[in-house]
Amino acid sequence: MTAELVRGQNHTLPQTRLEIRVSAASPVVAGATLGDERGTVHGAEWVAHPGSPQLPGLEVSRQAAADHRLAVDLDALSDAVHRVTVFLALPPGSGRPVSFGAVAAPFVAVTGLDGTEIATFTLTGLDAESAVTALELYRRQGVWKVRAVGQGYAAGLAEMLADQGVTAAAELAASIQGAVASGLARSVAPPPRTPDGERVRHPARPAPSAGSGTPDAGPVTGDRHPAPAPGSEPLAEPSPAPAADTTAGGPINYAHPRRQTSAPPPPPPAAPPTAPGQPAQPVAGDATGWSMDERLYNQIWGMFEDLARAVAAYRSAVDFAESRMDQELERTLSDPRSRIGGTGDRAREEARARRDELTTRAREALDRDLAQLAAESAVVEPALPAAYAGWDNPVWHGYRVPMEIPMALRIGDLHLPERADLRIPLLVRLPLERGIWIDSGRTASDAAASTDGDQLRAAAVETAVAMAARLLAVYPADEFSVHVIDPAGSAAGGLAPLVGSGVLAGPPAAGAGGVASVLAHLTRRVDLVQMAVRAGAADSLPPDLDTGEQLLIVNDFPHGFDDRAVTQLRYLADEGPAVGVHLLMIADREDARAYGPVLDPLWRSLLRITPVADDHLADPWVGHAWTYEPLRAPQGSRVLQQVLALVAAARRAGYR
């Protein structure tokens, strides 16, 4: 049974080989210090951090990320080590949070190697701190225990390291943040992939390399996985191989009961190049899969990974060039002979010229990869089905209400600063595995802070309406319902497309009574379906119970919510997705701070997106900060209203 620790509480560790998993609302630096019996850290060699990620018995992440996995082998530690302290720190950079009080509370879990949680701790109550000691693993009378610490430091890493006895704390803190800022560890080993799930690339497109080095073959730390926390959010992975083995510990068997083969059909052959030596022409659906939709889905994820790794290789090469130039200049300046005549000037010019040459070559390689990806995007985008397409795609002009649920839904676009016009669709699997939080707060990012509060809230409602419309459009007419809670009626104008089309299950709920009624209805549905599933008696459900997927849109939270309603909302967020009830919250976390740690699990369970462009999402391969942009209908277009009208007409026809 998992021990949910509070600050100061300890718990005995049943084993010595462990993983420490960190989920935060924004990219953080994760590291660990080794202390003696008094907890004193005797120098930089006793600290594991991104610039020096491995010590005997300890390995930490090589980069800043929102999710981390730290590997600990307590038996492999030196006999002089009696304490392992896990710390978190906010990385430097413009536009990033400067204190933990500005983001959702970090969550730390100590697990066995099989993923079983031993102890968890939510670091609540943080405010102006930019560094925090999260956990201590300590040895007492030959037994290892874990203690929840949660001690924050407003002055950052330097103050924290000095508090643990490090003599050159400021210099070590600067080197840690420098390692993060310069990207010394951008190249991480890719997550495991099965042969059937491997993307098929054209021979003319080489896979991007790591630039300045090859990733080590050890355990991967700091990588991103599909079930992460809000803030710098982890994204869902490409679809697993259709015949995933559940005996190896995986919770889901993806084998189709009517498919007899163990691997999906291969992708179609690539179109021949237009001229000798030219890259092969891109083909829509150039990936493995059982259907065109699945091939396009896997192809989009392949493009996503290619772009992430190509940019990582470029950034790594640029960092290497800058680092080598600095080293050459340092050697030149340290040689007294270089101060005579023009020797020093020539050496500096040569070092800069070598830096410029390496940077230019790296940019040329990146531009080739970007051009190929842009050409592929130009072919793929027009071929996308409605569920994957943007609102400006012509596929919506021929829209018809579908008979089957698609495998995924597009909820926005992602891009990197190296080429902002190259957009990668952000696809999430259906049915939704967790809810969505649309952040309407002005403190969420620089882009939000520069937007008027009323405009931001209106944009958040518009984003929620567009997302609800897409969900309604891709489900069969009788298999998806939308409920709305708008306690003060502040979103009446923005909700007009849903209300006017008649696609809602009922009018938006207003006031405390309306909130209680809708939450009670959906809570009852979750309870009844759960009991029926557990008892194997699905045919015993009440005839008036709608077993289709349900979406609850909550605006202006926590206005109109009492303690009971908050508890019900948390229950729906935790238990609802498994039985087809999903949350779409339009909320500013600052408005709900009065609830304190009660709501932290709710924030962690939702995928956070923004109504304005914001770089808060990270990929699962190298952890880039990707700029997310919500999908909006073209200016003056009525495509959204027309789609909703067709959905409403299909629902009315089905009810006759």
C-alpha cells in the first residue's frame, strides 16, 4: 500500500533499488546530494546534477523537464553516505516561472523498479522559493527510510547547497544552472520502441544525429511519458504495436480480437525522386498501421519525433561550437606568448572562424531536415481526416456525422522557434484518458500576462467551445453528450454556438443549485457504471442512464462550488475517464488558491493547455519546450456553426 507522506513524515523502504519519479507543472532541474551521518555534503563530487549526472548508486536527469526518473541503488552507495537528498530547482530563462508558488505543487513518488509506488509526497505550501529539497533517503540503524522534507529556498540552489555544507555553493549552483542553460545533456536515449511501431523513413532522409555525441546506453532519466503533470506537459506517445504483450507487465492488450497477424501492414512504397540525388517525394500515410487513419496518426508522430531530434542535434552542435571556442580562447589568453604582437588576435579570430564554420554546417543540416519535413507536412495536411484536421481544412466542407469513433483527435498545433511556420498537429487518443484544463489566468505565461484579462477569459471559453465542437463532430451522434456549468452566466456569449445549435444535454447550469444538480447526475452515472462493470452486470443499468461518453465543461471555477462540489469534481476527474466522463475546465489557478493542497491532485490529473500561444508542453524524446497554439476557425468562417448544426440534426433524427 502506498504511503502518502506529509511534510516531516517518514516511511521504511522495503527495498534498496528504487526509482524516484518527479512530476512538476513546469520544467525543473532534478538532482541529489549525498551526505554523511550529519547530512554534510563534502564537495561537488557528492552532488549528482545535469552536468554530472552519475555517481556510484545514483543517476539523475541530464536536462530540465517536467517529468523525471531518478535511479537509486542504496546498496551501491559508499559506506560514508548516510543520506540522499533529492532536490528540485527552477531553471533559468526568460518567460519561465521564477518561483514554485507560481506553478502547481510538484509531486514526488518513490517506486520500486516495477513501478509500484512505495511513498508519495506533494510539495504544497511553496511560495517564493526557486529551489526545494523534496525527499531524504536516510540510513538509521542499518535500515533505509524516506522522509518528506519540502524545505524551500528563496535564494535558490546556492542557498540550498550552502545549507548542506558545500563550501563553494555559489560556484557549484552556477555550474549546475549553466549545464542546464547550455544544454550539455540535450541528447538522451530514445524511449524503447518495438519493431512494428518503428517509423519507416525514406532512404533519402537520414535520421537526425545527436550532433556532439552519442547517447549513453544506460537508463534514461528525464524522459517524457504519456501520463504526466500539467505545466510543462508530457504528450501521448504514438500508438503501441497492435499485439502488445500484456504478460510483461503492460496494463493493456492492444491486440484486435479479429486480427490474426502479429504486425500491421507495411506502409505504401515511397514515390520515386523527381531527379537523381534528390530526396524521395513524401507520401501521405507513410507509416505502419491497419488503416489510413492509423498510418497518418503514426506518420504525424514520426514527423514530431524527427523535428524534435533534428532541432536537438542542431542545438547540441551549436552548444559544442560555443564551448570549444570558449576553451580555445581560454587557452590562448592563459599563454603569455599570445600577448606579444598579433598572435592573440589571430588565435581569437581563428577560434571564432571555427565556431562559425561548425554553426553554419549545423544550420545547413537542420535546414535540409526542415525542408524535407515541411514538404512532408504539405502532403500530409490535406490528406487528414476531420478528426486530425484544422478548421481551415477543406475536409470540413464535406463533413458528415461519423458512424465510428476515430482513434485520435487534434487539439492544437506545436512548433519550435527554429521554424515557427512548420506546425505539427497535437493529437490525443480517444476516448480521452484524462481531462483538460484551459488556463484562463494572466500569470500562466508572458503571453497571457500581456493579454487583457477579459479577452483572455473570452479566448479560453472560445477554445473550450471549439474543442467541445470537435469532440461532438467526431463521435457518432448518440455517443457523446456535453454538459456545461457556468455558475454566474459569465460565458453566455462564448457558449452561444453550443446553446444555439441545440447540441447540449441541457441548458448551462447556473448558481449553486445548478452546480450541485449536474455534479450529482454525473457522479451517479460514474458510480452506477463502475458497479455494473465490477459486477459484470452491464445489462442491469437503469434504462434512463446514458452510457455514452460525457463531457463536463466547467467555467469560472471555483465560483458556485462548495466543499461537497469540489470533492465531487475531484472524484469525476479521478474516476470519470475510465467510465466515459471527462472534464474540460476553464479556470485560473490563482482563483482557487484558497483550497490549497486539496486541488493539487486535480491540477495534476488534467492536461493543461492555453488559449494563447505558450511554450509549456514538452516532447517525450528530448524535452524541448514546444509552443502550443489552440485551433481556431478562420476569421469570418461559419464552419464551426455548420458542423454543430449537422451534429444537432443527426441527433434529432436519431431520437425519432
